[in-house]
Amino acid sequence: MRLRRPTFIIIVAVVLQCGVAAPQEIATKPVRIFTMEAGGGDFVARLIAPGLTASLGRQVIVDSRGIMAGEIVANSPPDGSVLLAYGSPLWLLPLMRNNVPYDPVRDFAPVTLAATAPNILVVHPAVAAKSVGELVTQARNRPGDFNYGAGSPGSSAQMAAELFNSMAGIQTV
């Protein structure tokens, strides 16, 4: 296949630019992983920090700052020394508050999925339901009598429970 002259010039220009885009010198300052909750994200960050320290050859520090973590990371220079380990609070907080100082889509770039956690449905043995269908039937017949447990308001567990309520047409508390 013969390349036309403009295509060849573009390819040469791209190849020559690769030298300009050579990897920059890796920073020697510690890597800080900020977390938003003293729960899943913080736990996972503390589990992976020692392995990252060993593989990067730089100290990795986990810093739990609560809801301020998103703002701190959004305002940090993009030099690879500041990361954010989070669960649902990063994207849920702007839905629950008007004055969040970051945009969860615009101000962050995903790096990796570090962990997943399933949402599970269990009932106390005193509940006569032996299937999800039986539980839904009982909850429909007794609106507001069934309670669910979730880690915190706005958590993925609460969102899953509310989605379940909506999809099943039931009211649990």
C-alpha cells in the first residue's frame, strides 16, 4: 500500500513528537491517597498502600479527610502524587448538597477499580419469607413495617435498598 504524501507527513510528525512526549522524571515525594469515608474506600486504600509503596519505591500515605477529600484532590496538581480512593460519596455528595466544590465527572479521571463489594439481601429468621418474591408480597401487604440497614445516608447500600423499593413497588424504612 502506497501512502499519499500528506498522510506520510502526518505520520512523520507524530513519530517525531514522540521524543518530546518522553516519560517525565518520576517524582520522589510521597504519594498520598485521600479517602472520603472511614469505611470501604479507606480500608481498601490501607490494604493496597504497602504494595504500592513497594512497587513504586515511594512512600504511600493514606489520609482520611471525609467529605473534604474530594475538594483536596480536585485542587491538587495533576503530578501523580495525589490519588483519591472512594466509594459512592464522591458522586453522591453533589446529588445531596448544592455547594460541593468539585464536579465528580470533570475534576477526576479514573485510574483503576481496586475493589468491589456486593449488596446482599438477608432477612431475620422470624420473617416468614423464604424467597424475594415472598418478601415483596409481605412488604406490599404491610407498607412501612419492614426496615433495612445501610451504612450511611447516600451510601450504595441505601441507594440499592431504595432502588429495590422502587422496582418492587414497596415501602421499607
